Amino acid sequence: MDNRIIPRVRPTSGRRSVWPRAIAVFTLTALVSVACGDDKHHSTAASGLPGQPSQSPSAPAAAGTPETPAASPGAGADSSAGAAAAPQAASGAQSPSAASAAAGGNTASGAKSATAAAAPNAPKAAASAGAASGSAKTPGGSAAPGQSVPGQPTPGQPGGGGPAAGATGGGGGATATGVTDTEIKMGMLSELSGPIAVYGQSFPKVAQAFFRERNEAGGIAGRQVKLIVYDDAWDPVRGKAGAKRLVEQDKVFMMCCTQSLNTNAALTPYMDEVKMPYIGVDGLSEEQYNGTWTFPIGTSTAALGELMGPYAYNVMHARKAAIASLTVPGGPQFRDQFKKNFLAAGGEVVYEGDFNTDSPDFSSFIVQARAKGADFITGFLTIVPTIRIEQAAQNQGWKPAAGFGWDTTAYVDKLIEFLGEYSNGTVVQNHMLPYEVDSPGLQEFKKTVGKYYDLKELTYSPWLALTGVAARLTMESIESCGKNLTRDCVRAHVENIHDWDTHWGVKLTFHPGPGVAKRSNISSVFMKVIDKKFVPQTGIVEAPSFKKAT
């Protein structure tokens, strides 16, 4: 175990801890093919403590994780999940606890608390190249590893949606790059390794489940969705290389469902350059709202920070705050908005610190915060630094009087798993109704994803549910175009949706153009850890100064 990277933590709850597992690194590009209906080339991803890969820093990049745009395409190994299995009922698979949502599903008052989101373990699947298959329910008859993908589509010509070269067929045929008479080739990036792999290894499984369910029902206008996933390791350079590979070599029709702040901030201008729809991204950084072809569906860190400021002062009774910020897009944006609104409420910011995701020790930050009289600690950190900073305070026998208040990245079971009783009182945010509220979105999520994966093997975070929302919006947008599927048609549909129901208490609206036209969500739900469970404290509230498309 590398103590420079992995926090020196031990689970304090009774649930299983997550320890590094071996990675099966394929020499073939991993292609998540939800069209084929069988589970081939099983791969196992590392699931280190928490969110850390087990590879040493010097290990070579896995196949399907391009370091440069020039990376050559692989052979298209299929690692899709198997055919639909019966949903788990009495099998003992855990799922998030449900509670009644008040006021038509838009508040969480009286909601039952979850048993820590029921997902203590990092997923067993999703290789570095992006196959979300390892713990899928699979019938017999899977192909042996190394076998080629049946029905692999012939890539079309690159461009903004022109017909694929040489492809013909009835019922619409090849109407655009990445589209044939029978298939639609899609691209996705996810954090399958790197500092937040604890989140990202589960995302492709959710997207795959929603696409596969639709494929088994006949597809979209008779075409099957085929998903290709690459690892971005939460690295914008690697993410940009993966996107270029999807666009220029794999020649996908469009991209969707990527929940990676660093990558999405970098890809927004690239999507405009290649004129490709990019639907359902996380929306955490303000940069993602500056594109014409990118459609964020989450709440930005700036909006979350604006809401945390008055909540900390008025509800948590904080008066002197210390702020810890990651030096990535979103970190300073949360900090600046929190400061502005906390100061306006009457509070004081007494200390600030900037950190990288792999910062191993926060002892000095805690020493300084205590010396300055801080009674509240907040910031945008992601889950591993969040655990480390609370552990540093715990190791010093101290807890700020008003507690800790974190953004959406701390709404993960690992917080409770590794901090135990000390986590009680910590406040976190989510950008729509959480898993602790029995919403239509939660029921849909369990039904669809539970067909193909053991729900207890997923790591529950805000973006797991958001991935399902992104997949639904993507499929609806494609379906609206019928047989004559083009990128312009898909973009036009999303740009004109109004009050589209996420099924998680938030409705989305988009308009043509960048800026406010692309800001569809400014929501937050505040939750507090009580008896080692996340318990909603508010319904959905919206950041007042952030205008959204209406």
C-alpha cells in the first residue's frame, strides 16, 4: 500500500472494506457493446482505498486508455453485459433505502435515512479501457476472451454528421457518421482509474444498463446502441485524447453520459469544433456551460457554494470558516461563491488552503484552522481528500463546533465507511433528490440497473443516478429523429426540451446557444450524517443568483 497516495484509513463500520484487487489489462481496446447481448472478455478493475488504483505510478497505460490522440484503435474486444436476467428480488442484493418524498416528490421531509447508500464496495468490474461487465448477471454461452465482436459497424467518414461511406440499407440506412441501418455507435469517458475511480468505475454500468434494456426492446428506430468507453483517469489531457480517439478513429455518432469534471471542462470547446452532441455531462465546472453542443445536467460547484454559504451560517450556525479547495476547475468556483455568500450572511473566512487530489496529509491545514479559531470547514475536495481532512481533525482530537460541510463529491458511502461515528454531523449536498427519497427515478434506476448488475456492487454517488438520467435523455433525443438520424437533429431536440422530467425531482430545460441556455439545473438537497446514515435536511432548493434556462 502506497501511503503517499492511499489514505491510512481503516473501515470503522461493520460493512466490508474495499481492498485493491488485481487488474486484468487487455491488449485489445475494450468496447462496451450493448448490442450483442452476451458478456465477453470479462475484466476486473482495481478498487483501492477509496478511489485509488492499485497500479504503481510507473505502470503502463492499459489498452483503450490513450495517452495521446495518435493512439491506434484496438481490435474492438467486446465486454458487454449478458442478456437480461430477472431483477433481483429476494436475492439479498442491497439497494438504497427508500423514503416517502413530500410535496409531490420535491421535498425530503420525514424521509427515512439510508443505510449508507447500500453500496460500501467499489465495483468489481470495468477495466481500465472501460468495460462495465465484471459483476454483471450473465447467462451461459459467453464468448471466450479475445474473440472479435460480431456485427461490428463499419466506421463512417469523420465530420459533422454526414453519411458513413459505403453504408447502405433499408429503414434509414447510414444517415450520419457512426450510424448504420442497424447500429448507433456512441462514446463515453469515465474515471476507471485515478484519484476518483471509486466513483467512475460504476458509471458505465448504469449507462450500459439503460441502453441495453432499450436494445432488448428493439432498439431505437430499429437500431441497436453500441457504447465505447475509455478511461480518462480524471485527467483532462487523457480525457481529450480519449475523446479524439472516439471521434477520429472509432467515429462515433455522438458522446454522452461522461461524469468527469476535469475532462468535461476541456472537452466543451472540442465538441463545438467537431459539431458533436455531448449530452448529460456533470455540469460541475462553469466551463461546461460555454458550449453549443454540450448539455450539462448537474449543478455547478459555484451554485453549490452559493447555497452552502447561507446554509452554514443560518442552519449550522457557523461563524468562522476554513476553506479547503482542490486546484481543479470547480474548486475555486465553489470557494469564491461560498466566501461571497458566507460573508454576506455575517460570517468570516479565517483560513484557506489549496490542495491536489493526491495530497497525502491535511494535518497542517487542521492545525492552522484551529489556530485561527475556525468553527466550520468546507470546500470542494472529492471523497478521498474529504476523508483525509476529517481524519486529520479526528487524529488531533478536534472537531469544528459547527462541523464540516461539503459539496456533492462527499455524498458517497465511503465517508461513513471510513470515518464511522466521527462522520456524524457532517453535511453534504446533492443536485437532485437523493437515494434516501423514494422517487420515481430511484425506482426506475433499481429496476433497470438491477436487471443486469448486483446493485450492492455499485458505488453510490450523485453522478451514478445522473448517468441514468443522461442515458434516458440521450435515447429520447435520438428517438425524436426517427430513421433520419443526424447530429443536428439530436442537438435541435435537446435545445428545445422544456421541463423534461429527470424523475429525481428536477426538470430540465435547454435553449440554443451557450451560457444560460445550457444551465438546466441549479438545485441542491442538503443532507446530514445522523447515526452513520445520510438523512435529508431540506427539499430541493435553488441557487438564487444563477439563472437557468426557462
